[in-house]
Amino acid sequence: MTEDDERALMVTGVYGSGKTSVAVEMADILEKRGEPYAAVDLDWLMWYQSASGDIDAHAMMLRNLSALVENYRGVGVRRFVLAVALSKPSQVDGLRAALAMPLTVVGLRVPTAEIRRRLAGDLTSGRADDLRVAEKWLSDGTGEGLQDFSVANDGALRDVATGILRRVGWI
């Protein structure tokens, strides 16, 4: 695989849509095929509290992502499976710039009732906040139109992940 083969696949959707679960399943498929890859849940790259508070979470995530990508490139990784909730075009533009490689954005569609079921079962206060945000995003269309294509995440994870990987030509 050469630098020209570098590709990134971003799984996005509202909180509770299964972004991380689908990304983990894709990583498992790629690993079993012996494909060099990196899978990163971008939420973890922007979860911090600074003393100065002078940089927003998305900007911090982009800085962290740039460093991670360079580290992975150094060991021959050319495929990147990423997961994060995206709400506006500037976030996609920032990701494209930070990655410096072709990026395909796939959105996960899940009915509102299923999102409620998934998030309501988690007792953390953060998940209660996520549920409120997800319901707002679903009602006002936040994040729609940012993806290159979307898929329903209403079947077996393996089937959803395999379908996405086939669609982007990775398997």
C-alpha cells in the first residue's frame, strides 16, 4: 500500500446511533483480513479540561488527530476508521484538512425511538445530556447533508459494517 492508497472513513450520526459500535466492527473485519488500519473514536481526542480554556474541543481534536495520523502513517497504516458526531460543514472541512487524505463520510440513520431506548438505559448524566442533544439534532436536522452516503443502522452490526466497507471498496 502506498501513500496514494491512504483513505479515511468517518462514521457519523447523532448520539446513540451506533457510530463507535459500527467502527469497532469495521476494525474487526479489517483486522481479520490482515489489513493495516487504525480505528479512532474522535470523542476521546476532545475530552479534556484545560487551565486556560483557550481552545475549543473540536480544534483540540483536530490537533490530536493530526499527530495520531502521522504516528500511524509511520508504521504503515493507510486506512483510518473514525467515529464522531458532526453537526456542521466546517467540521468536515477541518477533518479533511487534518487528515490530508481522501475522506468518505457515512451517516448512520436510526429511528428516534431507538435512540431513546439506547441512551435512556445508561445512567450517567453525560448520556442524559447526549439524549437531549440527539433529540434536538433529530428534530432540527442538525448534521444532515454532511455525509457522502447514509445507511440504516437497524440490523446486525456485522452486516452494517460489511456493507459500508464494501460500498467504499475496502473489501
